[in-house]
Amino acid sequence: MSERIVKLIIDGKEIFAKPTDTILKAAIDNGIQIPTLCYLEGLTPHGGCRLCVVEVKGNPKLMTSCTTPVSNNMEIITNSPKLIKYRKQIIELLLAERIHTCSVCIANGSCELQELASKFGVDHTNVSRNWERFELDMSHERFVLDHNRCILCTRCIRVCDEIEGVHTLDIKRRGKDSMIIVDLDEPWSASYSCTSCGKCSAVCPVGAIYVKGKPLSETKRKELPKFITERRRR
Amino acid sequence: MKEIVINPVTRIEGHAKVTIFLDENDEVKEARFQVTDFRGFEKFCEGRPFYEMPSITSRVCGICPVSHLLASVKACDQIASVIIPETAERLRRLMHFGQIIQSHALSFFHLSSPDLLLGMDYSPMKRNIFELIEKYPEIAKRGIFLRRFGQQIIERLSGKRIHSGEWIMPGGVKTPLSKEKRDMILRDTPEALKMIQVTLEEFKKSIERFRDEVESFGNFPTYYLGLVSEKGLLEHYDGKIRIVGPDGEIVADNLEPTKYFEYIGEAVEPWSYMKFPYYKQKGYPAGVYRVGPLARLNIVQKCGTPMADKELREYRKLGKNGIVESTFLYHYARLIEILYSVEKVKEMLEDPKILDENVQAKSYASREEGVGVAEAPRGTLIHHYKVDRNGKIIWTNLIIATENNNLAYNMAITQVAKKYVNGKRLDEGMLNRVEAVIRAFDPCLSCATHTWGRMPLSIHLYDSRGKEVDRLIQENLP
Ligand code: SF4
Ligand code: SF4
Ligand code: FES
Ligand SMILES: [Fe+2]
């Protein structure tokens, strides 16, 4: 019995979950909201953005709820002044790292980063902004890859690999120099593997991968990976 | 040589500085209008996808964003090789009329009326819209109503008041006009017509009082340039370029707006960031031309709406051969254009075609170049882009409406300075007049980083060795 169900406390509320569940899943299943960004239901968790951090009693480190499995008698806090402070800082850093001028961005009004910034009241950054400019890849007939807006969440990579199954997209370099690449760092139009399915543009949380000539509000489909995985036989 | 600097000019949009040069006898030799703020928009755009241009460039200005939007989107239509649906064009025009009404109302009522009604010698601390509301509440009310009327057209079409960069898009506009919104705008038009008519009547009656200003506020011959419709009527969105000479003769007509570089030269001067466009065939600086309301009324046969045409006939009596030269009369021309725009708004809204739902044509980049030209409230506005084969911007050139008048500013300021400046002291009345003549042009210099009325005014007096010997600063005009 205790093998199959664990008991834990989230924000003072006693809840039950499967041992394979992550903290995030257990929270969502019990109506507790934790902010996320790189996480997308239906894709393997990446644990990169660290927006979903929570406090776990007895553990001095903050844990990413999207990747940390639950365990028996865990006590978790999802919202505290400390967590809010960290989340705000993460949003600030994301905004500062590439050129996020919402007012002239194609994603203005349908961007998850912008939404988070406004939810957390981040209206400026305390770190100096990096204005380095990257060349866009506009070579694909239907899609644009604009590195200047990319937050390196890897949703596009995961959806292309796990759902479409072609692994056209990947990442090169490390840290702040990381860049999304197509195949072996080629222009998108030269890609042999890309099936032009558009899943990457459907899940990109910002205006970094999008469909040419269409408002983002029409092409964003965050629920796509969940929808597809649920229909697949396991 | 002494140098007087008025810096920055208050109650115009953006940053500016006026420098007046005196000769050894303390007589005004020359005056220059300088723009010291460089924003580098052209550089900023390189590498971006062409369809981002409307939204980026409409931020050149917070006062006339719709005009930039239109010039930009027309350039994009060309790059995408698309002919937009008829009603998309109607809606774009409609929004532009909203822009013209609100911009002209701002210029006349909020920015210039304090000078006109309270007088140029009125205490500068109180020569502003608030004092106007106090002393002339009826007039201030009309200004506020007309401005809102224009703003609401923009808002009701796009859902946003200032930046409509997502509504106007290459290929047309994003959403059609709903019947309710149409009726809302239409409901306000009779009131708007009445208000602009009353204002025109009052302005005409007051003209006698401004005889000095009419004579000396930039009253000189130039060429006039702008768009006219196929029939030679007033045109703000499309049409062909016409250039009219100082005596009213048409010196060039039916010019292709996209070939502007064949007849407009762009000179540069080391002391200003603003370019100096001129009529190429006459050379620099002899080819000085003016744009904007005054120029537009000088180049057209008629406006094309009954009430505005009646006013135009009366207005033209102030000129020779129907050509009105005085920069001061830009104000008058602006009022006639407001009347025309309100008439047009009514006419367009009464045509059921305005509700047509086919407002978008789809297309991608297919040409390497596009030029969009529109008549902004302040005059002819040109956006010119070149793109690579994927539609990435590689080169841009913008000629902003205000720039077209650049040569004329210097002439106008020199004329005013010669009449009113006494080199031995800084006298407020004359400074106000220097500013007022600039405001008559209604320049819009960089963008709305500063709003009217909140800029400090500083005046510097230099001696012949370039040493500052006097300074006058008024902190934060209310
Ligand atoms: S379009 Fe489909 S196949 Fe091509 S990169 Fe995007 S997700 Fe992968
Ligand atoms: S392109 Fe979009 S989805 Fe891909 S890593 Fe960048 S932000 Fe994430
Ligand atoms: S959502 Fe958990 S780390 Fe990004
Ligand atoms: Fe402007």
C-alpha cells in the first residue's frame, strides 16, 4: 500500500500522490498552481528555467518541482517571499539576456514570458541588458527562427524529438552562448529532416519560432503535446 | 558674433534648439533650427523581418503613429506584392483621418491656442492649456472633444489608442469594422462638425489681430509638395506627388511617389541630425519646399468635400494666385483639414461597404524593395525598404514629414528673429515668437519621449568669442 501511494503536505494541505509523480504534478492535481515556463505537459521535463522552484522542508536547496519526484512525508511550500524574489529574478534575467522589446515584438500580447513578467510585476530589469544581436533564420518557407527572442527553454527541441520524432532542432554551445540550431547548424531551408509540421512554432512560449504571415495568437497551441500523447497508445 | 540659443523649444514634440547668430552690430544674421537628438531608427531596423517594420517604425512618433504605420505598411504591401481588399484600404484611410483630426486638434488647441488667445506676451508660466481652460473654457472643450473624436476612431478600429501596429498589417487590416462601432463614431460626427465650424468662424474673425504674425511669421515663397488624388483633390493616403511653384504654377505633376529619389534630394549639414530635403531640379538650397496642411491646400484644385471647399475658397483670398505663403496660416489650413477629415469620416461611414469583412489578403515577401508614401498630418512621409530574398531588411530610408520643412524652418525663424530679436537682451516676447513660428509648422521632431508643456526652457546668450554671458532657465513649464 505504502508502495503505491505517498502522503505529502503542500502549502499546509495534506495530499496523496503516486510515487512516480513530480511535485508539480501532485500540486496541479490538487488545484495548487506553481508558475512554470520550460515545462509543458506532454513533453519530458527539462528543469531549465527554474521558475517552478519550491521549498522542501529539511532541504536547504530550492527544488524544481517539474523534475523532483514526490516522496513520503515531504513538506513543501510553493509560495513564499523568498520564492517570489527568486522567480522575479529569473524573469528579469531572462528579459535581460536577449532583446525583449515587447512593444515591437511579434509575440506582443501572446507571449508567456511577457505574461509572467506582468503577473510578477517585473516592469524593468536591475541587471544591465545584453543587446547583442543575432541573425535571424528566415530561410524556411513557413517558419522564422529569431534567436533574439529565444529563452532556451528547449520546448521546440523536445517537441520535435519526442512528438514529431525527427529531432531537427538542437542546441549548440553552452551557457549564455547557447543557440538553437537546425540539423548540423544549417539554414532551416536546407534541413532534410524537418517535416515542416510546425509543432515547434506551436509550443514556443515567446516570439522565437513562429509562422510567417500569421498572428501568433492563431498559431500557438500549448496543449498540442498533451493532446497528442494522450491519444497515443502507451 | 553673438549667439542666442533657445533650448529646448517647449510645446513641440521632441527635442530642439534654436540658435540665433548676430553680426557685429547685434543685428540678426541667420537663425538655425537644430535637432540634437539622433535616434538611429534606420540602423535599428536592419536585420529585422520586413513585416515588423510597421510596428517598429510607428514608434518613431507617439503623435502620428498611424501615419508611419501607413507609409510603412504600404512599403510592405509592395514587398509582398499584394493588392489589398478595397475595404481594407477604406479602413486604413478611416483610421488615418482619425489620426489627422487628433493630431491637428492637438497642434491647434493644446499647443498653439495659448499663444493665439492669451497672446505672445502673456506670462510664459501661465501660457498653457490649463490657463486656456480657465479663460476660454468653451474653446478648450472643443479641442478636447475633437482630439478625443479622432483618438476614438483609432481606438475603435484597432482596440488600442496609441499604437495600432498590429491592426494595420501588410495585406490589409486585422479586423473589420463592426456595425456598433461604426454607429458609435457616426453618432459623434454632427457634434464634431459643429465644433470645427465654430472654431473656423472664430479664427477667421481673429485673423485681423494677427496681421503682424501673418506678415512676418515665415512669410516667403517656396515650392509646395504633396500627394494629390487622380482628380487633383486633397489626398492623404495614396495618389501621386505634385509640386507647385511659388506663383502657383504646377512645376511637376503625376510623379510616382515610389520614385521620390528622382525629384527629392537629401542634403546634410554638420550642425543638425535632421536631413535637408530639397526639390532636386532646383538644387540646394534653392529648391526649398514646404509640406503639410499649408502646402497641401496650395497644391490641390479643391478639397473634395462641400464644407471644406467653401472654406478653401475663402482661405485662398489671403494669398496671391490662390497660393498662401505665410507659415502662420498653417493654423488656418489645419482647421480646414480637420473639417475636411470629419466630412470624409461621415461620408465613408455612411457607405455600407465600410462594414465589408474581407479586409485581408495573404502573401509573403516576393519583391526586394518597397516604398510607401502617405500624407501625415505634418506632410509627406516616405518609407523606403530593401530586403533580402527571405524578407529580411537590409536597407531603409525614411523621410519624415517634419524633415521636409527643414529648410523652411530656418528661413522662417530668421525672418521672425530679424523682426523681433534685439541682440542686447533676452526678451520673452521675442522668444515666444520664435517658438510660436516653429509651432505654426507643428514639427514633430523625434518622438513622444517628452510631452508638451513639461520641458524646461533654457536660453543661452553667447558673445562673439563663443562664451556664454547670459542664461535664462524656466524649470518645468506647467
Ligand atoms: S517544423 Fe516540425 S519537424 Fe521541423 S523543426 Fe519544427 S517541430 Fe521539427
Ligand atoms: S526557440 Fe522557443 S521553444 Fe525553442 S528554445 Fe527558444 S524559446 Fe524555447
Ligand atoms: S518549469 Fe520547472 S524548471 Fe522550468
Ligand atoms: Fe510625428
